[in-house]
Amino acid sequence: MATQLKDDTQTHDDAFRNEVREFLAEHFPEELKGKGNLLAGLDGPTNESPAHTKWREAVGDRGWGTPTWPKEYGGGGLSRSQAKILDQEMAKVGAWNPIGGMGIMMFGPTLLEYGSDEQKKEHIPSICRGDIRWCQGYSEPNAGSDLANIQTFAEDKGDHYLVNGQKTWTSGGQWADKCFALVRTSRSDKHKGISFLLFDMDAPGVEVRPITMISGTSPFCETFLTDVKVPKGNLVGKEGEGWTIGKRLLQHERTNISGGGRLAEMMGRSLGDIAKQHCETEENGQLADAALRQKIANFEIRWNSFLLTARRAMEESKAQGGVSEISSVLKKAGTKLAQERSEMLIDIRGLQGLGWEGDSFEDSEMEDVRAWLFGKAATIYGGSTEVQNNIIAKRVLGMLDHQ
Amino acid sequence: MAVLNEEQEMLRDMARDWATNKSPVTEFRKVRASGEPEAFNRDAYAKMAEMGWAGVIIPEEYGGSDFGFMSAGLVVEELGKTLTASPLVMNTVAASAIVLGGSDEQKSQWLPKLASGEAIATLAIDEGPRHDPEKIETTVWGGKLSGTKAFVPEAHGADLFVVAAKDGLYLVEKGDGVSLATRKLTDQRSHADVTFDGAAAHKLEGGGDTLLGDVLDRARVLTAAEMLGMAQAVFDTTLDYLKQRVQFNQVLATFQALQHRMADLFADLAQMRSAVEGGLQAIDSGFGIDRAAIIAKAEANRVLHTVSNEGIQMHGGIGMTDEYDVGFHLKRARVLEASFGSSSQLNNRFASLAGY
């Protein structure tokens, strides 16, 4: 009986694998091989080539950019094992998921959990197709780590809210079509006065100004909201539930920032191999600088145990049917290691590893410089390392609040 | 914690229960007080063997349960928590040498005894204070082995030594031509310089050229499993202490300066556990063992080093006293860190394996 069941599953999986292979052969163009945009959604839509658009549409039509989301809302409706097969087959041919951004990583999963059926029908399909870009209206000038201190106010005007205030660090705000935001609907209670509201970025009264970062790029914006009219139907959950819903969304954000797979992709080649290109080696191929060699090996060992930890967190979550308690350490550990790697690349390349512009630097070298600088944000956004430490100490370790 | 099967869960629960109730740190204190150089309780070890723990990696046909290294690691971790003094780790690793490289006859002769606890085996590899398997002077002429091994762990209780000579691994029984000079280390467990003077030796002919390396990988991973238990125990004890100690009219656990350090240790401990379990699983799967073993031991070294220091610091003055257990963990930690590869040696090995 059990064997029979296993054989059926096996046949089923094989059939699906063939389906995926045929799909990739037909739709994934050679020119996009290995060019997956790791910061999809943080980048401008103007960068999208015609081939990219075609690929996005092909994947979007199948719902395979969101493989495990329900089919009725435009997702792939795949089982976990099928999604894994999809991943494997895509990786084999250097294909990548063209549907990205905050809609997939954070907002979609949250709306699936808390949204009304009407809201899901309105928003999820366009996320699955990658047609609509979402941005996050959370932080404010006086609400960073103390996020619940938001002051942007949504005043009840009967059939709509009138929203006034300022959001900041709005990732991709200048390219986004819509925003999911935390707003205040009551001033009487810090947490229970917060609601989760959706609005259009082209609504009258929404003004966006990109912020230039130390990396020279402007992936974040300031968003000014002046008398913005938002229909009541755009409230997710009830008034006052915004903090609960918003925190749930942050869990998705943390998981994505630290997702072992994504970071592994970002890490690319082994530091040892890069060092062998740039630094002196002995006859036997060993790096001549013994201290550097030690440092690299030490990093790679810790990086590997982080990857093992990310995998373990996933396995435990699956087995327990809930989030494993070690998930809480992934964001903090993964971002720190990524920063350390960037610093080591500079160490390895010397001044050649600090190029800002010009033909004398490889694109990859300059990208690494920008990534090194922009990477400093990773331990600040999505709940800073200090906030993560508070969460671990209080919620996981049961250490008490200061009296 | 890795997702375990039912067998493994039962084994771990049994080990946890026994270590907590029958072998708390007070038992190690008794062993220490006895001053016996072999430094373990024979009755306790007999009990452990009776529960099947000495034969976890030994094939069923030779009297073991063949549960594998993951299972052995679970038991060793629990015993590490309470600093249970026993030759279990070394006996397991020595048995693995015979499993990997022994003839049918050698297996039949030794494995059933090692599984039942009737005999105890250990490894005698290094010839100096720093782990260095490349530097071996011990030689064998006409079946007679000569050389001196330094700081051999569990030497006093061992009936059988798995000895590294220039041309491979040999089995040598205690007795004629084998003499011990005790080297009492800070962990107050059994260590001795062992001099072999023409002792009768039988080569482990199987296992190929990599036998010594393969056995050392197993030693690294199982040692790391003991270290994992120790690090977990220090962390748990320290957390408990911070939750009850009051200064400035505040429980220490409310101070953010301490909360964030505990969060750091928690994250480190999570990585250490993944690395150790990764090593154990690699041995059982037979895939990528050398690399996984380095990662396991290197992470165990790094994290236990930090946790044992922080444990003392966060306990404050009381952590400096012999009355508190945390100091025992610190002393044992450094001995295990130096055994089978210090951090810098492991880094070097990792780089060599990766080709840079």
C-alpha cells in the first residue's frame, strides 16, 4: 500500500518535472541565463528588457512565480514537492523567478492570511503576474526601531479615510503602483490605535522623493501624504488590528532577508577563489598571505554553518508546523555575515576593490563596492540587529523587561 | 535540533534522563575527589554499556545497534551537559577505526567486547602537545610497535589502543611493552603519555590510505558533540542564574547589556548545533565527511570558547568558585578545543581542502 502510494507520487512528480522542462525550453531565453535580479522590486521597471518582460509574463500566466499560492487567486497551486522540482529545474538551466518584490515577499502572504475575499481577488492575481509593484509605508521620521510610534493619521470621513503624514525609507516608492501602510486611526492607544491600510501611489496628495544613499543609489524614498482620500474598503482587517497584521508581515520580511538560498546566491563564488586571482600564491596554489588565508577559511566555515542553520530552521518549521525558534537568529546572523564578506572582498582586492566609477574597474568590482555600502542597511532595516536581540532575549529566552 | 526519528528520540530522552538523574555534575565531583587516574566510574560505564550506548555505531552482527553517528552524538551531547566522565567518546571513535579498517577476525575479536563494555578502546595518535597527524615517528618492525604518544585521552582505562604509526593504524593491547605516564590536565580527566616499546601490534589493513583521516574526522565530530552539550549547559545555567540574581533591586535578566550578549550566544549556539549535526549526518550519509567534520569542530571550538568565557563573566564572582559548575566546563572546554585540531589548524585544513 505504502509502496503503491510512493510509486504514484513518483510518477506524478516525474510528469510534473517534464512539464517544467518543456515550459523552460519554450519560454526561458538564453540571454537571461543567470541574470536573476536579486533585488527585484527594489529596481526600476525601466531596466526591464523585452525578453525579461516576456519571461515575466510567461511565468506569471502559470502562477509559477508564486508556486504554492492558491490557484483561485492566480498562484501556481503547487504542492511543496512540486515547488521544489520547479526550483531544481530552473536552477539547472540558470533560470530565475522574474516575479519579485514586496508583493511576493511580504504583502501577498499577509493579505492571504488577513485580507477579505474581495481584497484577495482584487490584489493577489496582479501580484502573481508581477503587474503591480507594491511598496511598504511603515517607517516614519520618528518611528524607526520604535515603529509603533507612527503618527500618520487616517481620519474617518464616513465612506473614506483622509490620510495625512509622512513615511520614509519607502523601498522602491518611486516605481511603486500601490502602498501597504501602517496608519494611526486612534491616538488613545499606541498599539491598538494602528490600522493596516492600502492606497494608490498616484492618488492625489501622494508625493515621493527618492533619497540618495551612501552607495550612490536611491532605492528608498520619502513619501509625503497630504489629504489623501482612501476608500474604506482598503482597510485590511479591522481598525486597530494594524499592529498585529503589520508584525506578521515583518516576520515574512525577516525570513526573506535571511533566506539562506537568496543569501547563498548573493554570496556567489568562494572568497578563496577570488583571493587566488588577486593575491600572491605559493607554488602549491596556496595563498602566500597566511593570515588572509586563515581569515577567509574562518569566514567560510561560519558561512557554511549559517547555511546549515537556515536549512535546519526550514526543516524544523516543516516538521513542527510552525516557525522554529532559531528562525529568530537568521536575520541577525545572515546580514552580519554578508557585511563581513563585503569587507573581506575589499581586503582581498586592495584599492582595486574600492572603485567608484570609470573603465579601469570591472563592473563586478564596482557592483561589489555599491553592495558593500548598501549592505550596511541590512542590519538596520527589517528590524535592526538590536531589535532582533530584544526579540530573542524577551520572546525566546524569556528575559524580562526592565522594571 | 535536527528532525529525529522515533528511535533517536527515545535514545536521546533516555540519555537525558539518565544524565540528569544518575550522572549530574556531582558525580564528576566524586570522580575528581577519588583521585583515580582513570577518572571515571566503572559501575556507571557498565550501566551505560548495558543501555547499549557503547555499541551505537557498531554493526548488529558484532553486538552493536548500528544506529549511526547521529544517534551516538545525541547520547554524547547529553552526557556532555553534565560533564559525565567516561571513555564513551574515545571508545566509539576507536571502534569506528576497527569498523572501517579491521579484518573480519579483528572485528569479531574486539567489536563485541567494545559494544558490551567488557573492553575499552581509545586512540593514540599525536606525539606532541599540538594535534599533528602529519608528524608521526612511531614505527613497527616485525609486528612490534615502538614510539611515544602524547596526552592520550582515556589511556588509563583502555584495554586496547588504536595507534598511528608511520605506515598506518595498529591495534595494541595494554600489557607488555606499554607503559603510561600520567599527564593530569586542567579538566582532571584521564590523559597519559603512552610509551610503546616493542609492543605486539596488529595492523588495520582495510580502509585504504585515508583511514587515519577518516578516523580523525569521526573523533572531531563526536568531540564536537560533547562540546555542544557543554555549551548548551553553560548557556542554560547562565540564563537561569541571570533570571534569579538581583542587583540594584533588579533581576539581572532585565539588563539590556546582558540580554543582547545572551542573544548573541543563542545565535552562536544555533550555528554550533547546525554544524555539529551537519557533521554527524555527513558521517551517516558518507558524503562530504572531511569538510563537514572541520566545520563541526571549528564551530564547536569557536562557540564553546566564547560561551565558556561569557558564562564565567555573567555569573560574576560566584562563577570563579569551585563550588559552581561553570568553571569545570571552562577547563574541559579548553582541553577539547586543543584536541583533534585547534581553530587555526582547522582553518588551514579547510583552506587546503578548498584549494586556496
